[in-house]
Amino acid sequence: MSILDKCHSFQDAKRAIALGYYPYFREISSEQDTEVICNGQKMLMMGSNSYLGLTTHPKVKEAAIEAIKKYGSGCAGSRFLNGTLDIHIELEAELAKLVGKEAALAYPTGYQANVGCISAMVNKHEYMITDKYDHASILDGCSLSQGTMLRFNHNDMASLEHALSRVDGKNCLIIVDGIFSMEGDIADLPNICKLAAKYGANLMVDEAHSLGVLGEKGAGSAAHFGLTKQSDFIMGTFSKSLASVGGFIAADEELIHYLKHKSRALIFSASLPPASTASVLAALKIMEEEPERIARLWEITHYMLDEFQKMGYNTGTSCTPVVPLHVGDMMVAFEMWKRLGNEGVFINPVVPPAVPPNSCLIRCSFMATHTNAQLDFALDKFRKIGKELRVI
């Protein structure tokens, strides 16, 4: 037996490729806009997380170019040693200001922000309580910690209280997504905060999909509910609304100071590149100066949700720009993906293990820059394909 045998015996993806039902690693040869060139075909992008449509904004691109001219292409080291730039400090101050915390700490990716914070904060004989639909990066952070993870049913407060009662809330960190990345619903933060206070637990909110979407200024779900103070850690990513790559943790100054010296994902990773840092700073400024982008995103969201539901699609509990169309069977999801692609619509099928068996879905996500004509074009295709496959 060889450790490599598992690689040679893994045939699932190869079988899907041979059958023409492989929706991953699609080659895009254009910028990430409302329309893209995918495998040589022009397609309407309905599967991007660029919620504010800023990846193509001239000011964002110019900021990245100017940063490379001044700082070069990389930092050649970690933040801990030689990799801290003045624009890193500037960015962290702006992020802390946005989400209403004393300080922030930028990581090279959003994944590392979750892994780095959770694994550093939760030690032996301490606990993490996670929603069953939390993002994989949260679960991996829990796995790398020395603590014990308990899980509660999705947005189920009775289930959360049962988990808290098992550990009496002691030395416990509750971790939830602000907007859940597949379901498109929002964490019940008001009641989560009440339970955290009742049992003396702390709270971490992953704002990856809610930053630039929820809250008056796009600060996320904690701000949306007025619960910034009750949220001990606020995590965010730059790869969605903020048009770049990277992530951050915001918290009280002492908590961030601790992470700077204990978070292995930060200390042992090269720091965020200058171009990425500068593009996030530019995106934050645009988000502040152009609040109409968030307003337009919600206008689109309400329109599309209403139209999908009128057609007869099951959109589950979604109430945000992430809209799942629940189709159940995996082959139906793949067939729908393929037919929509042939009609010029780029979407993402979601199948196990990302969702439970027979709970497959088509994940749609919208951008503030989608035009009404593009939305109606997509709806026509969803109507046509949905009827052909008897999903609606």
C-alpha cells in the first residue's frame, strides 16, 4: 500500500469530466464583471461574489497599479518580521473604523483570518459552538485549535441553548456566519447575543458575505442589528465586496494585540501584497462615497427573489443577494448548470458534501452593476430551463 494510492483510485471527477458534467475550474479569460468570457464563450455572470461590482472599477485598478510602482509586487516576508507596510496599518485603521472596533488585523486570505483567529483563541478545555452551516474555514479553524467543537442546528436557538447548557457557557466561543454562503439567510444575531450573554459566552461573526451588503454603510450583520459591541470578533474578507483578496479580524485592541503574537496563520504567512492592500483601500472609499451601490444591490435582490418565487422556484430561507434555487437531485443540478451554460448564463451548482444528500441547489448571486436587461435575460433562461427539467 502507498500513501499515493488514494490519488490513483479517485475517479469521481474524471467520470464527471467524461460525461460533460464537470462544473469546476472553468477558465475565465476576462475581468470579473457582469459578463465574462468563459471557455471562449461570452456569458452573463450570475455566480460571482463581487456584490458591489468593484473588481473592474477604474479607481480600484489604478490603486493597485500605483501600489506596485511604489512598493513592488510583494513584501517578501511575514507581517511579524519584514512584511508590514504603512498601507497595511492604514487599511487596518479603516477596517476597524468601518465595523466599529478598536483595532483590526489583516491576513493574506479570508480563510487564514478564520483559521488564524479561532486556532489562536480556543485552547485545551475550551469550547467552540458553531452553526452546522458555517463556512469550511471556520470548521478548519476549530479543527486546528486544541479546544472542543460543538455544533447546533442551523439558526436554531433551542439547539444553540442546548449546546451552551452542556458546557455551561464557560470558556466558550460561539462562531456564526453573518450571511450564510449557500442558504443566503442571515444569522439570528439578536437571539444569539441574548444567549451568549445568558451563558457568559463570547461571539465571533464571519461577515464574509455580509460586508458591503448589510448595514447602513456596508459594515455587515453585526452593524445591521446594532450588535457590534456584543460581537467580540468580527471577521471579514476582501475577496467579495472589496474587490481583492485577503481577510481581517476586528476586535478590541488587546484581543488584536494577542492575535498578532499568537496567530500562526499570520506569523508564518507572507503578508498581504501591496496591490491587494491598496485595492481594498480604494474599494472601501468607493463603498463610502457611493452608497447607491448597496441600494441598487438590494433593489436587484428583491426583484430577483420575487421573480424566482413567482416562477415556482424554492428559494429556501434566502433574503439576501445569495439566492439558492433548491432542486434536490444532484443530476438535476448538473443538468440545469449545463443547460443554463449553453444558454449563456454562468451559475454554480452546489452538491454534496457542500450540502446534504438530495439537497442540491443552484447558487445565484447578484452584483450591483447588473442591468435590468441582464436580469430579465437571466430570468427568461431560468424560466425556460426550469420548465424543461420540471423544477418549476
